[in-house]
Amino acid sequence: MTNPTLTTLLNHRSIRKFTTKKLTTAEITTLVDAAQHTPTSTFSQQYSIISVTDPQKLAALGDITGHHWLEKSGHFFLFLADQYRNSQLVTATPATIANLHSTDKFLAGIFDASIAVEAMVVAGESLGLGSTIMGSILNDVPRLIDLFHLPELTFPVFGLAVGHPAETPERKPRMPQELMHFTNDYQPLTADNATLAAYNRVITDYYQARGSHQRTETFTHHIATELARDPQQRAKLNQALEYQGFLQHH
């Protein structure tokens, strides 16, 4: 079963090398339009997008993320969870203020921004563009808040570097559905899971055969490495959330 949409989705690759060609105003508008037409929780549209074009701010994002290649992309978008705009639309009462500061509304903004960024990725790929979603912007949230003058009840969620691809990296093999798609009940892994063992071998083959950054790796080892990273790098996320007015109890 296939069609152009499925072909685009199933051939996704993250792109980190771009040509020098910048996105046009029409392309930027189209991508934002695609993002806007995704589902949104209670039709409250609880997210915002900032186009980052200032070279100094792009350089700062390169410092924060550790990925200066983003400065050479065709365009950079910053996605925010945003309850501030809705706070401006309603008359403040104790009940509405409590709701806007709640975990529920924070998560709604995260959901809206997450759905929107993926729509932009797929829309871009359908136009021949490539991109990488960058959660590494969270490495220094206080600096982002200052850099982009983010008001209370907003919070950065993702960056998205988009542009004309200057590479065609190998497609990373996803895990077999047996490991992540269940029926009726959650299925824990067993120590001798043959499907996981086979997937580890697939990942080893992928990393050893790809065109750049070859290494010996399994999926299990990859997860262990990710979880062993220094937690102090993002240790202040809770403080940043509270500073922005989220996760407060009234």
C-alpha cells in the first residue's frame, strides 16, 4: 500500500547539511500554513512560531545546541508552547489564571507545538526540502528566554532547521513494530527477546555501513549512552518552567 504521502513519510531522513540557498518568503509562508492546519487541543492553538533570521541569534542558538551547522540552514524556526496569547484574550479571574498556569495547559501547548512541527517537516519534505527537529535548544532555556524576550506562559519546545539538502544520508532503520505496537495491553520486553536481538544486529550493520561517522553500536547501547549523559546540562528545566509560570499549584 502506497501513495505520495506515505512515500514522503516512510523516506524521512534528518538533514544537517544544506546548500546556501535560503527559503523564499512563499516557502516560509507555506510551511507555517501547513503547521497551522494540524489538529490543536480544544482549538485553542496553544503554540507560536518564531522565525530566526538575526545572525547573532542564530550564532547563539549554535552555541546553545552545540550544532553551529544550523546557522547555514535555509531557515530556522523556534516552536513555543504558548498560553500567553490566550491569557491576553480573556478577562483574568482566579479560575482562568489557575487554568493557564496548570500542568494540563502546559501539556496542551507542548502537544500543539509537537504536532505542528511534524506537519512542517512533512510539508517541507514534500517540497524537496530537508530538516532536523532540534530538542537541543533546551540546553539553556534561561538564555533562550532572554534572547527571544519570551513572556510568561510561553516555553521553547523545539527548533527546526529547514533548507535545501546538500546530503542524502542513509535512512535509519526503525524498530520492528512488535517492540512498540501492542494490542489491548502493554507488553514488557523479556531478557531473551529475539526481535530486540535482531534489531540490535540491524543497527550494528547500519552504523558500520553508513557513509559517515561509522561506529560499532546497537540500539540497546545507544539508549544506555543517552541515559548516561550528564543530567546537569538540563537540570534547571523545572526552575525555568516555574519562572515562565507553568506547573504552578494554586
